[in-house]
Amino acid sequence: MPVTVYDVAVLADFRQPGAASAALAAEVHAQAEAALSTVLVHVPAPQQPAGPLGFRHRISDLLRAGAATLARDDQPVAARLLVVRRPWTRPAALSVRAERTVLVADRPPAEPAVYEQARHCFGAEAAWAPAGPRAREQLLRVAPDARIDPDDWHEIIDVAHWWRDRDGFVGDEPVVGLRGPFPVDLGDLRVRWLGDTSPFPQWEAVPFGAELPDEFLRTVDFLVDFQQTFSRSALEAMAAGVPVIVGEHLRPFLAGAALHSPPDGVPALVREVYADPERYRAVVDRAREFAERHYGHRSHLVRLARYGIRPRINVPGPRRELVPAAPAGPRRILMAAEDDLSLLLAVARRLPAGLAAVVVTQSSEAPIAHREGFLTEYIPSREALGVPEPRWTRLLRDRLAHLVDLYAPEVVVVDGLPYEGIVRAVRDHPGVTWVWMRRAMWPRGAGAEWMAAGRAFEHVLEPGEFAALADDGPTVAERSRVHRVGPITGLDAGELLDAARARAELRLDDRPAALLRLAPEHPEAIERIAAHLRRHGFQLVLAESPVAATPMPSVAGARIVQPHPIGRFLRAFELTVSTAGYQAYHEHLASGVATVFVPDRRAALDDQVGRARYADAAGVALTVEDPASAELDQVLDAAVRPEVRAALRRRCAELTFGNGAAAAAAWLSGLTARVRG
């Protein structure tokens, strides 16, 4: 008797509760939409109580609708791809044959023996696919030798099923849905708590199962979910048109699709957004687009294609207005940065038409690139993963190799340290033109090993440095093969707002204003500087990155703002106090604003002290090397004097450097033309 070969076989315990069954059902539904055949292989998990089959209703609905077939115990199963979702074992009597196998892990096992058992059951070629960054970290820690899929196997959702276009709010006052642990009361807000017993008596408890998730979402205006990871409940709310409020720790992953607040700030945020229907609708629209683009059915079909399973019919993409089709896809240039994306984005914005940048980063700034419209890929850093260096080297090499194969770039630019994993990727792809964007101002004696590694690159691009004469880094001989451009800044002079408009947008009054652009890890220094400037009548603004891992400390009498890029607003200020990192340093000098530089000594391979000293010696800025010393008061006493600030502005006006970003973009474009012949 011939055996039917299914496209996908799913091995799981189909009695799994809530989110697990919803995620699985969404994948099967996406496969059915693409005319792919699916067979469900039920294997009871050891920890589940014995008893009759009690499949979740979502699974039963799929079987009744014919979207999937249930495997029989007495017949063998054959499939092109076997997807295993706990348990990661199978009974000896079960006959399942598949060309490829992937083991999906939302909560990877902590016992190494489980991975050996899975290898025995499914073969050494079976790949583990983590459901997200935390699962990937666990896999790499516990099973560093396991074969791990380079991409996450995240949950998906059918946005069209969940979406509800609302006429207005639920009632005359905002209604907040709340799921998961939450530490504070929400005052007089009406709260619907999803759980059996609410932690506060005035909250309405909605026992699990009493309402279907879509029914529950129709009764609330916001969903508050402060779990450590991005939950399926939050994803369902986004798809259903309900704004989600989550913790700051998820800001880098949600690209503006959610609202962020500490727990005690939730009531004020709810009332603020509720009172602004346009902002509410904008959040809803961004969230729906985010859910559809990153977690819709197409994202699942893309990962199936990596395992050789492709749709048998075309699947409609996200609904949006029709636009004229482009005659051909753009040429690609891959631009990779370790953390600070400012220089790469400045160059990427100025690439000529027909040459598109794909941004690759280990930084929490990835959402900034995504919001600016760039294809963006995130590679977790070694510190984020907590893995040994050899494992990290392999991971970095493999991930870069995968992106080169995926996007087929003509040129790859690496801004940052040329780690061994990067160098191996360079050597493995001799047909690609590799460029190292190497910044100056390394401390004396630092970076010799990086200079040696950088020789693997065919080309070196060096952004200009105003303090180049103070550079104790690479020698002239080492720079002989470098292409140099002027200092690179994110904005050209004409893109800065004039003083009146910048002050109006920042809601500043008539008092002199000072901008503090400092590292949030030094709250004592920030408080001391702020107190000094307040005594001299300055109104204070603290600049915070919209994706900062460490929030800016609260300072009495100061406002924290997140305009991006902050450089657009520099003309609003009579005085700025800033670190001396490359981007901030050259932005402040080019804008002509009077500045006190406070170098951040934590930057091991960026000589901020040398850069700040040079600005002081050149008369274009003042410098405080140790903000804990008496020097701080002396320098600030000088900086608050109008005649001192006027002298600094006049000296800055004598500078002649422009923005080297356009020259860098033109040079890179020339390299791509050379590659194309």
C-alpha cells in the first residue's frame, strides 16, 4: 500500500494549553492557505495526565475543516519536513520518516541529556530552532554543540482573523486589560484582569477560559503586558487593534509598535494616549503593520522555504494600497556595525538611487534603522548570548555568510572591530568586495590585533577626524591604503532646525537652555552638572536615545526628551554638555553650539579624552576630564558666561569641514560599479 508523503508533519502533544496550541494552529492554517499538506502526529508528553484525547478546540477545528490530517498509530508517516514541538522524543513503535527535521524550542530543556536523546530519536542532522532570543541564549549555553537554526522560529498570527476596525473607545473612560504579573495598583482606571484572582479588589477578574481572547480584547482599550518576553497575548492585541503597553526592555524589538512605560507610569500614559485619538490610531496602525510584516503567515512560509517547502499556490500578502511595480530590484550593499549605527546610517541615507543598504547590527539601535526604512538584520552580541568565544566566532561567521547568501550584496561594509568571525566570513567570500570602516582616535598601543585583522579587508574607509593631529593610533605607514573622507555627521548644516523652530518644538521658554548629552551610567555627574547650571538660570534638557538600554536618570528641574536625531535641535541651546564620542563631537563642532565635553572613559578603543583635549586646545570647546573633580565647577563657571560662549561660537565658525557622508556614499557606489564591470 503506497504511503502518502505530506509536505509537513507536526509531532506534538495537541492537548497543550492556550498560547502553544494557538501558535501551532496558526502555522497549520498558513500551510493550508499555501496548499501545503499537513499531518499531525500526536505524542502525549510524559508530564501530561493520562486520559482520553482532549485536543484544544483550535486543533479540533483544523481537523474538522480538513486543514490537517491526524496520523493513525497503526500506519507509518512520511513527510518532507518534520516539525517537532515538545516532547522531543517519540515512542519506539512510532514510524515517522522525514527528509528534514526541525525541533522548535520556546523553552529549551536545561538538561544536556535531553539533547542527546533527541539526537538519538531524530538524527544528528535535526536542527534546533529557538522561538526567540532568550531561547537561543539557553540553547547556546546548554547545548553549544547542537545544530541551531540561524533564524528564530517565532510565533505567527493571522492578522485578518483578529483585526477589528473600531468605531471608538469601549466607554467614556479608558478600560485597561491586564495580563501577567504586575506590581502596582492603577488608581481609578477600570481594569479587567485576565486571571482567576485579581491582586487588587477593585479590578475585575476574568478567569482563564471564561472569554475567548478575541472577545476579551473587544472589551478593552489597552492591553498591559509586563512579561519578560514578547508574549502571544501582546501580539494578538496588536493584530486586533488594541494598543499594547510593555516594559522598556522590549523597546529594541518592537520598532515603535508598542507603548513603553515603567509600571508606575502606566496610568498617566493611558490617559495621555486616550485623550489623543490621532496618536491612539497611529499606534494601532503601526502595531498592525508590525504584526503582519514580522509575524504574519508569510513569515512562516519564508522559513519553510529554507527547509525546501514552498507554497503550491501564491499567498496574498499584507493588504495595502496598490503602488506601481518597480522595474527591477535594487542592488544591495550590506552595512554592518557592532553598536553605534550613526555613521553607517549617515552614509546609507546618501547612497544613490538603485543602491539599497541592508543594515546589520548587534545594537539596540536596530529599530532606528528599521524606522528609517532600511532592511535591518539583528545579530545578538557575544555578551547578550553569554557564549564562549569559539562558539561566538562560529556563530558570527555563519550568520554573516547567511546574510551574504541571502542578499547577494556587491559590497559589504563593516564599521567596528574586525572580530575573528568577521575575518573568517571575509576569507570565505573572496568574490565579495569587503570594506572596513575604520575610525581614528584609538588610544596609544591599543588595537594592534585589530589592525592586523583589518588587513583581511580589500579596502579601508576612514571617516575624517577633527582631532586627527592628536591621534596616537595607527601610523602613517599603516594608513597608506586608506580612502579618507571628511568627518561624517548624520545631518548636513541645512538640515538643522533654526533656533526659533527648534525651541518651539522642544517647548522651551525664554530662559537660556542647556542640553545634557551624557552617558546615563553616570547619574552622579549628571546631577552635579544639572545643579550647577540650574543655579545660573538655565532650563535643562536631557537627551535620551529612544532605544537606550539604560534609561536616563531623573533629574530635578530637567526634561528628558527622545527626539531623533537630537542633532536637528542643537541650535535651540545656548550651551551643551556632551560626551566626546565621534558623532556627538563632530555634530556639536559643526553646528557651532558652545560645548563642554565630558569624555566617557569607558570607551576602550575610542580616545575620547584625546579628542576632547584637542577641542579645548583649539579653542572650539571646553573640556572636563574628571566630572568628580573641582575642575567641573571651574569650567562650568566659565561656560555660563555669555562672552565665553560667544568666543567658542566664533571659533567654531572658522572651521572648514563639511559632511563626509556624501563622499563616502559616492566612493562606495563607485566600488559597486567596479564590481559590476
